[in-house]
Amino acid sequence: MCHAATWLINSVRDGHGPFWKLYARKATLAHPELPMVTRCHSYDINYKYQYQCSCCKNILGRHSKSLDTQRFVCALCTGQLVLLTPAKSRAPTPFANFVKENYGSVRQNLVGQSHGEVMRKLSVDFATKTKLSQS
């Protein structure tokens, strides 16, 4: 949260710099019942994506699939990074299925309208259909 505060409030991305330290102190004062906010911690972080160095086997975690393995290398040995955790494919949502089934016909009825207008119409239609099926 301290990182988010520095980015959103101060428009600064300074890692654990002065703004981060300011918010860490404020958090500790506001919530003394919680563990003190520090730069180092001992809890495990569950990352959705993991990259492993092909040379030294060092593992890096990321919350998003954000590392370009063609540009970035291992910080320890400069070996190539390999994505270990593949992205899990999700089933389409009911709305996505509705759009897939109805986009063409709504688009024909709204000739000359923007994609945004078509999607707004589909949203209204889906909401109406969903309300009717729930009652």
C-alpha cells in the first residue's frame, strides 16, 4: 500500500525512498496493532508468475506476466530467464459468450454507430436478459 500511495498520491516511483518511508511511518502510527511496516519482511508472497534463470536456477516472482525474457536477464548471473508458470486459460464469462453470439446482429441494427455504442447496447440487452432469467 505504501508503494501505491507514492505512485498515486505523489506520482513518484522511488522504490523504498523518502515517500515510501513517509507512508510506512504513517501506517505504523495509524495501526500500531499491526506489524511495523519495513522494507524487509519474512512472509511469503504468492506470485502468479514465476521466472527461472536457465543458468543459476534463481527464481523471480511477478504478479503479472511483465518480464520480457528477450530484454531482461537474471540479476545474479545474467543468464536467460524462462517463464515457469504458464498463464491459466479462463473460461469465457457469460457476458463474453453473449457478445460473441449477438455482436453481428446488433452491429447490423446499429449501422454507422461506433463499436462503443454497439457494446453499450449489448450491455443493456445482457442486463435485461439476466434480470428476466433471475425473476
